[in-house]
Amino acid sequence: MTTRRSFLKSLPLSGYGLTLDAASASKPEGNAENHEELLKLSPEPLSPFRPLDDIHVNSVVVGRLEVRDGDHQVYFRSDAAKSFQFAAAGALGTHSVTLIDAEGRVLSRRLFQLDCQTDIDDEGGKFRRLLKDLEWTMFSDGPVSAVRNGDALYTGFNTWVMDNTNTLKGMRYFWPEVKSSIDFYMANQREDGMVWENFEPCTPAETDWERRFGYGGFVRRIENGRLLLRRAPVENHVEAYLIESIYTAWKTTGDTPWMSLKVDAAIRAVHYATSDPYRWSEKFKLLKRGFTVDTWDFLCASESNLVGGDPMVIDLKKTHFGIFFGDNTHLVSSLRKLAEMLHAAGRESEVAGMNALADQIEERVNALCWNGEFFTHWTSEDAALKLDLGVDLARQISLSNAYSLNYGVSDERCSAIVRTYQRIRQEMPSTSPGEFYSIYPPFERGFESENAKWEYMNGGVMSCVAGELALGAFEHGFESYGVDILHRYAVMARAHNGFVPAILRGKATEPPARTFAEVNLRDLANADTGAGRPGVVGWMGEPENDLRAVPHGRQSFRGVPFDLIDPAANAQRACIAISSAEGFARHVSIPVHASARSFYLLHTKGGDDLVGSLTVRYADGSTSTEYIRAGVNIGHWWGPADGEFDYRSGPTSPDRLQVAWRGANQKFGNVGVYVAGFSHPHPEKTIASIDLDCLETDAKWMVLGLTLSDAAMYLPPWNDVSFGMPNNWGAAALTAALIEGLAGVQDQGAAFSRVELTPRWLSSGVSTATVSVRYPASRGYAHYRYRFDPATKRIEFAFTGSAKRFEITIPLPPGMVAKQTLVDGEEQSSRIQAAGSSAQLAFIVEGSGAHMLDIYLA
């Protein structure tokens, strides 16, 4: 373990803003290659060292030592000695340890590799586990897709600009390629500056997208007509997202020449967004769109009906346009990022104009949309427009409020937004998994074709909102709230098998008030659940492979009661067996003579997936028929499966079909039956009978129970997972909150050329943590070890990285002050800043290599 004394021995001579003389590097090397045995490294460099690893050097002869990093910069020198110790630090790559004699000749040189990956090792391991779960979640969606355009191949995390940009926030810490998808969209940008939002393969025949979007040039074929570029006309965030993605890729790679080639395309995108009649409100001088749920791509029903029922289509004469605040706060942020890129590209004359446009849009959106607590979702250009959606639109808070926390909105407004989410947590349904709603309160009507209430974009709970909210909380003085969000998602990930679903239901489903009536099948039963007997076919007609372990009598499966026949009390006849096979019934008519709104079968199948037909016969002579098909309304009895264990994307089978019972038999430990719900198409009619018929296949249809209900068909979902968006982008937002918020590692340059470190572990109750944050797309990284010892009242903070300038902020324990501060062994003054109820110390440390901060508290 590194002690303070041993660590100080390893400090670089450059230390605190000094410049090293590297003249010795030009001295003759002599025959150093033949004298590696003069230097012994411990441990031996058989694999790469990690930053701040202690390396012991022993020399056969007395000499001076010089250690250079992956950029060939000296970060450690020593006086003449035979034994040395230093901490590996500085730029990643090949490091050299050189022994030099008194005349400046190189006596020996040893090489080792320095490398790291993004990782967190915290006391207790909760946040390390969360990071691993988030990494898995991001990687499980892809992690990349590929497209060919001409002779070039492009890769990305998603085929949508929005999704790819949001995923990049987290994947840049794990993946080596971040520019390719941007290159694809820039290469195909429309001539007027419009940015396509996604692409997909297509056939030579006209696609439905072309039928729907062709009117405004919102589709285009490339790749000899086999690849379709498209843009949902209703969308108005794509240009801002592409600018953000260019900026993020530049920050990740440090590739300024590449970025400089993209800024003209970004400027064209800005011009399109702020001038095109589909995008720009001349009334408000802000971005406009039709009424959608936040930034999503579908109109409410009343607005969709104005344009022929297509929820993604807008019409300049028919659509009611308004100002969605999130389009505008995002554009403001992207404009300021573009100004920063113009500055770095040496185009200083254009910087002021871009910042001025950002300021103007920000002033207008604040004046129009800020209500004192949060940004109002949507403001119509037509003040007389009244949308009947069953909710007070002025009191709805939508997800882009959480995103706006990280778009440069003022601290006062950010604090109000965070407090609004804290209020929602107090008033939301008791069964809600969190306050991280797509929109709250949800709409009562108007989005039925796309969303049920509390699902997806109509009140679903989104991991991306949680991530953005947590990051904003850390940045605006609500550290304990940010930690609480991460704690809750750590628990949530464990509950979902180490996976973080993108969207959860905003409220647990509730069964309707209902009564049931079980139908007696005893007189119709013609098969055994066991081996059978003469005249009664055994289960599936397969000896020693049956369902004899299934319970009998009154049972309840997934909330539905069934009366299961005891074969011993019914001449071994326990179920109805329908099939064209010998010994089975080809047709069975079950008398009902009752009305019902729904009914449920307890059944299963073997053989062919197309099983048979179910016909409801009514007292008035009319009928209604549904075919019984695997995966729709029936499942196989051998290895029964549904969505119970799939936490990646939610249920894979409809809610109307669920495994009801599992057990074991003579050959297999997983056999069972399903409950399937059927909505009665004519509940006002009396059901005379329900008829079951086989098809001419090898299918075997086994029916164990039938139950009627006076309520709509309902089976409880197996889990709380909703649907509608990739999981990787929500996990990326939480990754950013964990790395940039709690661990406090933020890139203030490019490729971590200048880094801000704010370890907020005290707010989480963690006393020790080691953090590595790496961009695989470059050699940029930051690494630190943090330790707070309450017994000695001391904070130790060792750090290094690729940066030449470190901006350090150390939160202090509540009620404590710093009585002495040492930076690299020398007493230093620091700047004290307020941070909520406590204080924090701020330092600037110049110079590459390893650094140590010691803070003694009182």
C-alpha cells in the first residue's frame, strides 16, 4: 500500500506548474540495449500497469533515473541512487525507465505499458456493480450497427441520430469508435441543411415511408435505391442532436481537424432549423412543432386527424403549431457547443454570432415557457386552441425539463426543476417505480393509438430522465438527491437481473372489479393428464411423458380461478384433447348458456404451431371464430415460456397469454400449461357454446379449464417493464450521472487535456474509491484514489491523467473546515466554495504526472 512518504518520493519534478528540462534525452545512449539487466522493475512489467501503481526500481550501479510517459514527457526524475520508487502516471502508452550516469550517458532502459479502462472501485461495491450493469445494458442493444454508403462503411450505436447521440453519452467511456455515424449523416445532409433522422434498408418498390413522407422531401433513396433516409416531418430536434454529437465526438477523440471539417455542415443545419417554415415560428422566433408528447414523433389524435390520421405528418396549413420548450433549450445548448467548436477551429469571427443567437433564443423561450417551477410543455401559436386531453396542460412536466438541467439553464431554474421532481415523488402513485416520468400527469385521452396511460410516453418512468435528473442534481447542489436516484437504480438493476430497462410502467396495473364463473368440463373430458387407460388417451399420447403432477380441484392461476378435474374421480378423464390424431376428439362443443365480457382457457399444445379453431356460438345463431396459434393464444407444454424472465425488452408474448403452472414429469423438469384470455367480441349476446375444432395437422390441443368473466380480459403483467425505446440510451444517461456526477470526472478540454475532478463520495456515504475514466477512442483518461478517514479527520486524494491542468474541487464533510492543505507535499491555499449546507475546496494543479492532495480537517 502506498504511504504518504513513499508517494511523495514518486512525485514528478514538474510538480506544481514547473517545466522539466528534458535535455538528457538527447545524450548518447551508449550500449543501453545490452544492459537491461542493470535495471530491475518490481513488479515485472508482464502486463500493463494501471495509473498510480507503485513501481520499484533497483539498479546494479548508482545512477540517475528518468521516467517518460506515452507522450515521451518526463514525469519522474531522481538523484543518483541504486533504489527508486515512483507511481506510474501521465499519458497512456509505452513508458520508459532510463538509468543515466553522471556524464549523462544512458546506461540502461526498461519499457512498460500504462493502460486503464473505465472502472469504479468503491467501498462496498454498490456503484461498481451499477456501472457494470449499465455497461451491460448499453452493450446488449447492439452495441453497433453498420451501413454501407458508396465505398465507405459506417458504424453507430443506433440508426437514429437522437438515439445514437444519447447513447454516445455513456458508450464513449467504453467504445473506440464514436465519429463514424456522424460522418454518415454529414455525408448525406440535405442540400438546404436538413438532417435525416434515421435510415433503413428498402426494396425497389415504393415504401410506406415514401407514401407518407414524400410530400415534403422527407425521404430519399441512396445506395442504388436500397437504403432509405427519412425524417418524420413532425420532428424538430434532429439538427440540435447532430451538433451535440459532433461536439461529443470531438471532446472524446480530441480530433480537432476532423471537427473543423464538420462545422460548416452544422452551420447549415442551424440555418435550416431557424428559417424553414416547417421548423421556425415567425410569430415567436423559436423552433416550432405540432402537439406531441415532449420530443417524441407522434401527434395527439385530434391533430393527427387534421392531416389524414398520420401522427407523424404535419401540414403548414392544417397543423396547429406551437413551441415545445425542449427543442429550444436543446438548440441553445447546441449553439453554444458550436461556438466552442468554431473557436477551437480558429474561426473566431463566427463565435460571437453563434453565441448571440443562443442568447436570443434562450431569452425568448424563458419568457414564453418558464412558469416559475419548470418549463411548460407546449405553447400554441393560436391562443384560442383548446386541446381536450383530459389533463391540465399547464401543470404537466415533461421529460425535457430533466434534459434542460444539463443544457446550461440558469442555476435558479435548475433548482426549481429539481424541486418539482422532488414534489412529484411525494404525490405520484404509491406503486410508481420513480418520479422520472415521460410526462406527468399523463394524458387521459388523445394518445390511445400509441400509448396506454402509464405506459411508454404517456406516463412511463424513463431511465434517461433519471440519469439526466441525477446529473443535474449533482451539478446544482442536490448531491444527496442525485445519490438517491443512483441508489434506486442500483436496486432496480439488481431486481431486473443486472439490467436497466429503458421504461417502466408509471403505475402498477390493477385488475378490474370482476366476478368469475368456472365451466364444468367433466362430462366432456376425454383424456388423462397421466398415462390414460383403455378408451381414454394419455397425455399427448406419449407414454411416460405426461402432466400427472398438475394440481386439481379449485385453483387460481394469474388471478383467474379454474376448477380442475381430479382424474381419479372422473375415470381418468381430466381434460379435453383435440386433434386429428387417433384417440383424440376432432370436435368438442362446450355448452355455456351465459353472457360474458371475456373468458379464459387453461390449455397447452404439442406438435404443430397452428393448433385449431375456437368458435363462439351465440343464442341468436351468429358465430365468431379465432384460430389457436402458438405464441398468440397458446404455448407448448414442454419448456413453457413467456415474458416472465425477459427483462431486456419486457414481455415477449401478449399479456393475454401467460404460463399458468410449471412442474416436472418423468423426463423433464419444466413442463406446464398456459392461461389465455379471450375478449368476447359481442358481450351483449348470450353464448350458447364454445366449440373447439382440430385442423389437419399433427397438433394436439389439451384444454384443462374454462372460466367466464363479467369484466374485460385482464392478466397481470409479469414485470413492470414498459416498451418503446432502446435501453442503451437510458443506461448511457445514468452512466454519465455516475461518472460525471457522483465520481465527478468531467472533461473540460478535449480527450481529457484539461479535467475537472469533484469526488462527491461523501454524499453517498462512501469513504474510499478508486476511479478510472477512459476514452477508448483516444488516449484521454483521468484516474484518482479518494480516501476519507473520519478517525484522523483527513482526506487523501491522489490523481493523474492525460491532462496538463487539473481543476480539483473537494467537498468537505458537513460541519468541518480545512485547517491545513498540502498539494504534492507543499502547503497550499485554496478557494472555499459553498455547496449546499457544506463547503468545498477548489484547487488548480498544473503539470502531468502523479499528484497528491492532503486535507487535514477540524
